[in-house]
Amino acid sequence: MLCVLLSRNTLLSFSRTGLRHLERRAQLPRPASADVTRHRAAGAASFVPQLGFHTSRRLRALPAPLVFLVLKPAQKLVAIILGRYIRKWWAALPPNKRQQFREAAWRRRWHLLAGGAVLSAVMAAFLLTHLDESPVTGRTRSVELLFMFTPCCLSQYLEEFKDSILPQKDPRHQVVEQLITHLAQRNQDVTEMSSITWNVHVVDLPVQNAFIMPDGKVFVFTGLLDVVADIHQLTFILGHEMAHSLIGHAAEQASLSHVLDFLSLILLTAVWALCPRDSVAALGQWLQGKLMQFMFERPFSRRLEAEADQVGLQLAAKACADVRAAPVFWQQLELVEELHGEPPLPEWRSSHPSHQNRAKQLDRLVPQALELRANCMCPTLPEADPRAVFSEAMRHLVEEAREQQRAEKEKKAGQAGLITVPLPALQPLRPPHNVM
Ligand SMILES: [Zn+2]
């Protein structure tokens, strides 16, 4: 298995970003074998909590292609118009005609049921004939051919970020490019890796996000570089994004979206046909949309994110990153949210797993990833586990906060005491003795 090590140059390239402190903290262990003598390994950077992190917004998924923005509302509009037409047509029918239709429908109920069954069977056959195996994880899935949206979206993004894309000579661009190249080189055993050409764009905007388009166009925002604590976390995040591309998650989401759109159109037509008034139908439409989101789209998205975390961790392990740093990244983001008093979004409402659950899942996968890393003849990791370092730092932080609270309470109590302690009663002043 080809395993290439993170070079020290990569570390030294960090500058003018929030990652500069990593250079000072990184301990570079010696290579583990003669095969890797020309490489300098990046060891674990000790983590000190970065309380200056930006408030973490949930990482955005890949934006929807423009065609969906036009096509989806048009389809909905057609379904609404059709549903309303059916309702008004039914309402305008004389009672005896309605009764005739009801009786005819009842007489042909078996034909109607058979028609529904045939339609369901056609749909099931369509899905089953599009089944394949997900790369790396081997999960069975249904994927349509990936639509050729990339050229339009790439030019759209390049136009949107044209004033903020860093030049290739910028150290931040070079760092990301080197990491992507390292990850790609060390994961050549993944068949799909050779079919993707990675092309890096670093965007100088305070957005805590990164995404990779299905054909390998990488977009990383400097806001993300500011919140990762070390090079190992960044390697894991880039591995996560590469995993989305390698597994073809965009195609999977497009497939699910098309199936749900089709079901939605049928339901939407039914809602607008059956509801007695437009206001009720509008409410029914809203409910139907929310049900689709919370029952299908978001759970599916969370599942893909969890899979990308799992595969990203493996990619990072083979690139000799300290995979123990991966769960710490999500713990940091959780901590930042807490420090900013942001209530966490309940997971069932989110397209991504909660920070806490991501950290827990990665924590469970770390032993397996460490084994994989060891099989790649990576240098031995330092004993200081970033997870333990983070926990210890958190313990100190909590103790300090408690100490500070206690001191403030005592100070307030002291001040209050000065005010409330009764002054000794003063003797009334006697008139001066007559000295005369
Ligand atoms: Zn993701």
C-alpha cells in the first residue's frame, strides 16, 4: 500500500493564517523506515484550545445546481394548478354526476389498484436496475448517471468568488494543494482516485466551509483554515470532502431528490385537489414539504455525512495524519457554540449530524484508523493523544471558570456586606458644656 508522509514543508508553508501556530507546536518524529527517509513526518501538534474561533455555522452542503432552482418550482406550479383544476371541476359537477363517478371508481377499483401496482413495480424495477456498490464502503445504493452540471456550476462559483480566490503562490493555497496531493497519492488503492483530477481554489472569505465538486474542483475558504487547530484536522476535513467526491454522494443525492420530487408532485396534486380551500391546501403543501425533508432528505444527508467522515478518516490515516485529532475538531466546534451561547440545532432538523455525534462516531473509528495508519509504515505517533490533551484543557478551563465565578461571588458578597453591616449607633451630640 502506497503511503506518503506529510512533508515538513507543508507545515512550514502555513503563514498568514490561523494555522501559523502549528509550526511552532508541531513535533516532527523521525521516519519509521528507510522507505520514507526523504520525507519528514508531521507528528501530532499539541492542541491548545483556540477560544478565538469564529462562531461555527453549520458547514454548507454543495449548493443545488441552477437548473433545479428553475425546474423544481415550475413542476410544483404545474402540480398546484392541476390539483386546483381537479378540485374546481369536481365542485362544479352536479351531485348525480359525482355519484356516477364514485360508483364507476368503485366498480373499477381492482383495475385502479392494478394500475397503481404496475406503476410501483416500474419504479421499483427502475431503482433496482440502477443499484451499484458504493466505493470504499461497499454500501448498496441506487444512483443515476451523474448529470453534467459541473461546467455550469464551476463557472458560476468562479464568477462568484473571482475577487476572493487566492493566487497559487499564496502559502494558504500551496498548503491546501499539497495536502490534497498527498491525500491523493497515498490513497491510490482507491480505484476512483485515479479518475479524478483535483484542482484547488482557496477562497479568502471568513466562511467555515470547504466543498469538492464531483469532478474534483476543490473550494476551501480561509474561514475554515482559521478554525482548524492543526494540520491533522485539516487533512481529515479535506479527506472528508474528497470522500464525498470519490463515493459520488452528489449523484446519490440527485437520485434521491428525483424520486422524492416525483412522489411530491403526486402528493401535491392530491393535496390541492382534496383540500376544500386554497388556504388549507397551502398548509397541507407546507406540511407535506416538511415531512419529506425530515423523513427522507435530512436523514439521508446525515447518513452520507457520516459515511464521508468514516471514509475521510481512512484517507487521512493512510496519509499518516494523526487521526486522533479528527474527533477533537468537532469537539472544538461544539465548544465554540457553547461559548457563544448558541443553542445546538437538534440533529433531526439538520442536514448534518450534530458535532457531538460526529465526534463520538469518529472516536469509535479511531482504533481501526490507527491500525490502518500503522500498516502504512507511518511514523509512530507521540504519546500525547490530542483527545486527552483537549479533555485536560477543557478541565482546566472549567476549573478556571468556576474559580472566577467563586471569586466574583465572594467579591459581590463582600461589597454587599459593607453596605448592610449596621453602623454602630452614634451617641447624640451633647451641647457643649458651658465653659463660661
Ligand atoms: Zn460533508
